[in-house]
Amino acid sequence: MFPSNQYGGAPDVIVVIVNPKSAGGKTKRRWLKLRKRLPVDIQVWETKEPGHAMELARGALRTGASTLVAAGGDGTINEVVNGFFDGDTPISSEAVLGIIPMGTSSDLRRSLDLPLDENEALFVIQNGVPRQIDLMRVRYMSHAGVEETRYAVNMVSFGIGGAVAARVNRSRKLLGGKVSFTMATAAASLQQTPPKLTLTLDGNDPSEVVVTNVAVGNGQYHGAGMRVCPDAKLDDGVLDVTILGALSLPEMARNRSMLYDGTILNHPKVQAYRAKRVQAESQETVLIEIDGEPLGRLPIDIEVLPSALRVF
């Protein structure tokens, strides 16, 4: 915990939460340059370990911070978003999230159409108008076999997506996001047989499907630019569900461009739906990822929370 006096300040206090280890440690160097452009009274807190950004965000909001800025990758942003809540209860309905994308993939900034350049992102925070966007409340099984709840802002996937996220997070990501995800996808495809799932949308009759991956999107992108939910909107009150049927590695390689150019829904082995609630379970161990973080496995229950977050 930070000392209690670091949580103080006027009601309009702005807190920047920085993950210096994101992007393989590059964020720390980039942040030191950007910090010189910020007012001296901006409070800057660095995360020390996984989960720390949630703790810092909750502390800031409970003492009246009006703007929280997440500086880091999608995982850091996800933690800060989760810090806006205490269980199922929002801590502040008026607080606004700002984003300075500094991660390996930065997929959320694509869905929000934010600039990748941190100086331009800072300009958006300083001059932008907040908008309301939806969130997802995700209930799932942790790796330890404990039921957990997490909020997601961009994308949840299960199948190869969970395995890929685990591989990428274990790597040093020296070759950048796109190459890291491509290599991890190829490796996971060689080692994983497409699992059989039971999928239920909006409480309708469940369907048994064999899948390479299922992506549930509030936003459009994951995996360093894969546009797997190309019609998703962050503020329409529904989730886009893209089901990739059983694809071999050669099939995935031949159709790789479709994952990035937004035409994936034209593939004959892809199905697309919209729903407000998505549930999935399996007799097999199927890994999940939430905003790029490999947090657990099926079963999973995803609900949309309309207009649950204000963001620049």
C-alpha cells in the first residue's frame, strides 16, 4: 500500500497509474520522457505486482479522484477498470478513465480509436469529452479452481485464445505484439485439439460446438490487431460473439489476413451472433483470456453492463 497521504488531494485530483513493466519494460523509459510534459501536481503511482493497479484505483476513487489514467498495456487498463468497482458496486459513477497505451498489443485503443502515440493520447485526455461505454461482467473458474468475477472492457475469448494469451504473457515479447501473437498461435494450434463446448446465448437452448476459438467482443480487436468482432460497438448494449469452428494450422495460415482485415465473418467456418449474455462450459479444460490476461478456464458467464464506464 502507498502511504495514506498519497491518496489525499482536492476532489478534482488526477491520478496516473503506471505499469513500468509493461511492453517488456519499455513503458518505464517512455513514461520518464512523458512525465516531463505533465503538471507537477499530477499524482503518479507505479504498480509493483499483478493486481496492484486495482488496489491503487480503488484507493484513488475512494478519496475523490475524478480522473484515473492507465499508462500501460491492456492488462493494466483492465486492472484499473476493475478498480472502479467494489464487488458489484461502482465506487464512483462520475469518475473518468483516461488511457495512455504503452503495451505490447494495445488492442483497446484500437477499439476506442485512440492514438498510439502517447503524446497524442495525452492530448485526448486533456481536451477530450468523456463518453459512456459498456463493460462486461465475467464470472469464470480460476486456475486454482475458485469461482472469480472480473470486469472486462474490450474482449473475452476461450479456446486457443486462452492458450495463446498464456504463451505470450510468459514470453519477453521482444519481437513485438503481432509477431509474438502469431508465433504463439502457431504453437498452440500444433498442441491443441479443438475442444467441444456447450454454448448458451441469452438463455436460449444450448448448442454443442467444436471450436478453435470463441471471441466475445465489447470491442473489435484482440491479439495485437486481430479484428475478430468487426461489427462490435462499445456503446450499443450488446456483445458480439464470433465462433471460429475447427480450423487446422494450414487453414489458419491461409486465412491469416482475414483475422486482421475485418473480413473474418465471411469465412465458411465462422459464425457470428449478438447477445447480452454468453455462457459456456466444457468437459475439457478450456483456457480463457480476459482483455489479454490468461486468468482461468471454463465454465464462464459473461453479461453486458450498458453505459457502465466513462472514458476519454
